[in-house]
Amino acid sequence: MEASSEVPEHVGKGHRWPALRTVATIFKVLAWLIVGLGGLAVLIATIAVAVSDDGGIGKGLLTLVFGALGVGFYALITFAAAELIAIGIAIEENTHRTAEELASRAGSASD
């Protein structure tokens, strides 16, 4: 199989995959919002449950523990989604760079 020496026109004109990079950035911001706002919501819910007539310290602690676990899980999944997009872009860029290098070596070897 012969390597093509043609370079696509978009190479060398800035970053590739701008939409995916934007989505990854949005996911990272969203994950930090989940941590911040979710953590605040868990604290407010814990206090509300702890001081309610039906609640108490025990139910307040359960709210805190399970709320923190839920917020942490969703934040982790959102961070992971952002990193999966970033690693996909990095793999594509490294593969593209390697293919270009191999094509240039093959071209110089045939001269």
C-alpha cells in the first residue's frame, strides 16, 4: 500500500476539530459547575433535613454522604467525557503527524 504525499488543505491552518475542542471545554466548565453548585445544594439540603421536624442529624448525614457521592459521580463522568474527547483529538493528531513523517521518509527514500 502506497502512502499518499498529498497534504489536505486544512493542515497548517490552525487547530483541527474546533467543535470537539469547544465541546470538551464546555464539559469541563459544566463539571466544575456541577461540583460548585451541586456541593452547595447538598450542603443546603443537609441543613434543611437536619433541622426539619422529620429529619435529624442521622438523616442529615445520610443526605450529606449520598448527595456528595452523587455530585462527585456526575462531576467525574462529565470530566471523563471531556478528557475522552481530548484524548481522541490527541490520538488523531499524533496519528496524522506520524503518517506525514512516514510519507516524507518514503518520498525521500525513493529519490
